[in-house]
Amino acid sequence: EVDMAKIRFIKENLTVEVPDGTTILKAAKSIGAPQGDRCGGVCACSTCHVYVLEGFNNTSEIEDEEFDILDKAFDVRSTSRLGCQAKVHGDIAVEISDESFQAFLDEHPNDKEAAHKLRGK
Ligand code: FES
């Protein structure tokens, strides 16, 4: 039996349950949360930048590669992670950064209106 973890995307008020070890980015995609991923999830762009506001200890450890890319992100905080690198091992609550939301809009011009509505602005 696979352990499940719950991820809540705070600004969009979306919650999804995923198998332990799933990345935040994969979880976001599975539920249509507007998170960017310009490099396709290979730790090379920082457009998947999120803040883990609850349950940070329930995420995988940050590796050197992720630190290097996070260094180039905007408005980096102690709660910052790359959604494509952070795996969940328990319940967490996540805020998709403005940088990441903007990247999503750029990548999905047809979903702009729906994404803004979800985000509440
Ligand atoms: Fe590019 Fe995560 S999607 S670093």
C-alpha cells in the first residue's frame, strides 16, 4: 500500500492527494494548479518556484543543484523550493510564487482567464 500525501495550493484553494514521493509540480499539474515549468521539470529554469508554507519538513531535502537554480529565482525566501525537485512525504500547503504563476500564463495563453479566476485576481 502506498502512503498518500495531501497538497494544498493556498492561493487557488485546490487540494490534491498524491502518492508519497510525488513532486509538487506533478501534483500541481494533476489538479490544474497554475504553476510554470519552462524547462520541463529538469531543474534548469526556476519558473516552478513555490513557497512551502506548511509542512516544509514533509518535503525532500534540497540538493545542491536545486540551490544553484533557486539562487536565480525572484523573491527567494526560507520556504522556497523548486516544484519540480521537491518531493512530498506528508501533508503540505504551498503558495505558487508570482514568478511561477506568470510563467504559467506565458506558457498557457489560452488558460489565462481561468488561471486568473482560480488565483482570485
Ligand atoms: Fe524548470 Fe523546475 S521546471 S526548474
